[in-house]
Amino acid sequence: MPILINPRHEHFAQLVASGVNATEAYITVGYSKRGAHASAHRLQHNPSVFRRLEELRGAVLERSLEKAAVDRAWIIERLKSNVERARQVEPVLDREGKTTGQYRFDVTGANKALELLGRSIGLFVDQGEPTSINDDPDKEDRRRRLKMLSAEDLRKLEEITEKMYADTEADEPEGSPGGGFGLPSIGNSH
């Protein structure tokens, strides 16, 4: 539908389609405040204004959907890029800019970017589970039980943890400076 012949009607339709209250739009385009509410309602339901409003609302909705799709795609692409950058192993440099032989891997950044990516595509659904020990209602009980572990239990726990790290190192390609747990030394992450 082409623009309305009456410029006030066209302006009114554009304002209402963009989300302005019909009474406010009616006054904004130059009509009297007196009886504005009833008159705006009548104008809004005028057949040509009504059709124009529907057309404009459809266009606004279409642009909003396109923008949302572009924004979502843009965010997902940036998150993917962040994951890849955070997964890169970088040499740690000293004050003179020379490598120290240590490497840094931003595991926190990679994990957060992956979490946000997963949430954006609906992989993670909140099921009321605690997300950290601080959210865990039983954290005091867990702490109490950890304190009650014997030296032997702590040693076994340490062996299991070391084996996990060793298994992760064994999975890395030969000559790799490390991609996670098998790094010679983990520096501060960004």
C-alpha cells in the first residue's frame, strides 16, 4: 500500500507502528488534545489508516526479525572466535619480551565462550541444579565431609587427580606445547 494521501494520517500511522501510544501520536501530528483519546481510536480504525498501520507494523516486525537474526549470528560468530582464541596456547613473555619456556592457556575464557554458545543454541537447560559450590545448599555438609577425610583418603584422591592429568597429557600430539592440562606451566589467564 502506498503512503497515505493525508500527511497527518501517514505520520500518525508511522508513529503508532513504531510503538507510540495512539493518543500521543494523534497529538504529536498536530491534532487537538481535547478528545484526543476517542479521536485517535477512531483514526486508528479508519480503514485506510488501519491497512497502512498493518503494513507498517509488518515491516517493523520483519526488520526486527532480520536484525535479531543478524545480531544472533554476529554474537555466535564472535563467541566461536573467542573460543578459538582462548584455546590457543601462548608463550609467556618476560619483561624484555623473551619467552620464558612457560605457556598460557585461557581455559576460563574458552569455557565461558563455550557455555555462552551452548546457551545460545539451547544446549543447557536450568534444572535447578547448583552451578557452583557457593550455590550448593549442601556446601557446608560437603566441606565438613572433606575435612573428615583421612590422610590416606587424601593421598588416593591426589593419585586419581594426577592420573587424570597424566591421561590428558598422553592424549596431546607429540611436540605440542600443550593444550590444557599438559602444559609445562600455566600462567595467569587473560
